[in-house]
Amino acid sequence: MFTARNLTFDPSSPRPSLPILGDRHYIELSSLSHQRAGPGGNEFEKIIGAGRGMSGVLDQVRMVAATDSTVLIQGETGTGKELIAEAIHQHSPRRNRPCVTVNCAAIPSGLLESELFGHERGAFTGALVRKLGKFEAAQGGTLFLDEIGDMPIELQPKLLRVLQEHQLERLGSTHAQKIDVRVVAATNQQLPTLIASKQFRSDLYYRLNVFPIALPALRHRSEDIRLLIRHFVRTHASRMGKTIQWISSEALVALEQHDWPGNIRELQNVIERGVILTTDTVLQIPLDALWETDFQVVSPPRTLAAAERAHVVAALNQTEWVVGGAKGAAVRLGVARTTLISLIRRLNIKRSHDGNSDQAFLSRRDERNYHSAAAV
């Protein structure tokens, strides 16, 4: 029998799991999806998703896990890159060895070299004892380099050498240490863009990008949202000692239609807040929290050149990559069409036919002018 306050079953409803209050319908959380948590059943216990997007990602995990190849995981903030790195380690022959995580953005650049490669006593002021780095701590296992795009440019050659030669030197040492570590890296940035602005080495990028895995944003995983809602409600309700069985159809539609700029992390936070606010068995979703976060998350450019490039690409995106004409990007930017074409060339803005990169679509006349500019 349904026990939530002021709720009754609609006797005419063909589904007894849909109680009503006035004209508001409620859906039983346990009925949101009867599929298992992941495409592989219990194979990937921490990864929630049964749609084609995540199925493809987990197929890639299965393929690459058994190898020692370097993996580069790419995806927006909050898409679960660390969980994918952990899954690669757990399904590899190295599963019984350490999996060590280093967040390259969280460690000051002056300390990151010592953190990764270790140091000898007296290597620098304050180095009173020898310290093993994360590479040595992960010996025989996996080292996960999160936010690799934030690694200082001056440290990247040393990482490249370790990846190529499988040996390292601690700070203050002249003796090379042999290492056996599988490296998995992750980033939410466009590394080719950082390469163009001289903030990331192209040789390191190619060394890391042996096996790329692209994680879909939550807005492209609409078929998984109900699974995730059910999982997070169960997790947080259990932790808080609450019993929550129902969600209103209005709240469910709002959750499914939200763009989720913060991806899974944002959804988890909204559900946790809802569980806190819930005083009976009906999940109380703070819909105002969704409206407050209905904005596009954009990482600020690091340099003036990057800002200029981002501004041009944004204008091209808004005009569907049309350069000339009354509704073209040149008009939006307030420059002549030929000036914009030259700017596209100078900033090396390119776009493949599949639309995944950032080359502008040119009309035939614009294309002739573009090639004329390129010949200068």
C-alpha cells in the first residue's frame, strides 16, 4: 500500500505504480529501468549506463585493458574519466598491483616533478630525505595522470622520456631507474588547441594518444539518465537512512530535459540535494537548482592568441561555419570576409568533414580566396 502523505492511487490507471495527487503523477523509482547497472552486468560495477554511447566506451575498455598500451581518456568535466581509468586497470593483468592517481592540476608546478619522479636527499632546499615518486609507487601497476593538459610545458620532455625509455632519474640523482608502469592519461581540454598555442608538446601528445577513448557528455546519454537517477537515489537514501520510492513525472521530465553542463557530477549533486530535502517517500527535486545551472561551461583561454582563436571559432559555430554573406561570421565579427579568411589561416582553424574539429565551412568563392591567402 502506498504510504506517502496525501497521495492516492488512480483506480482508472492501467499502471498501479502511478499514484496521483491532483493532476500530478508519480512514478516508482524501482520501475525507472529494469536493466542492469552496466552493459556488462557486474563486469563494470561502478559504471552506470546501458546506452549505446557507454556500451561503445566499455567495448574499448575491454579491448585495451589486456595490453600495456598508453590510453588517453578525453571528456568534459564530470563525465567519469577516473572511473574509466580504474576500469582499465581492474581488467588488466596489472589488477593486483597498485593503481596510483596524480592530478596534474592540483599540484603546484614547482612540486609536480618531485611528486612524479621522486628526489634524493639534498636535491633542493627542504629535501631532507629521499622520496620515491608516483612512478616508482606504481611499479608493476598503473599510473593515472589526470588533467594532463595542465602539466607544465617544461616538465613534459621528462615525462616523454620516461614513456619512451621506461626509466627515470630522481631529482638530484644521476642513476636511471628502470620502471614498469602502464600510463593512462585524461583531460577535459582540447590538446591539439594547446599544441597550436605552444602549451603542450606534440610529441608527447602522440605518445599519449596511442589508444584514445572519448567519453560522451551526459546530454548525449539521455537513455542512461533514469538509471543514474535510480542509482544515486538509492546510494544517498541508504547513506542518510531514508526510504524513497517515488518521483513526480514533472521532476523526471525536468531531469531528462536538462542539458547537464556539469554532467554526471552535477546530476549526482542535484539528486543528493533532493534526498536531503525529502521528508517522506517522494523524492523532492529542487528544480530551481537546474535553472540556476542552465549555462554553458567554458574554460577561459590561457593566452591572448587562444582567446582570439576561441572568439573566431565561436562566431563560426553560431553561423554554422558560413564565413560570408549577411548572416556570416565576418559580419558578426565586424571584419571583411577576406580578412576573416586570412585570420582562419593564421590561427590554423580547421574542420574535418565529420564536423568534429574546427575548420570553417567556406563557400566556393570564399574557398578560392582562402587558397589565395594561403599562397601569400
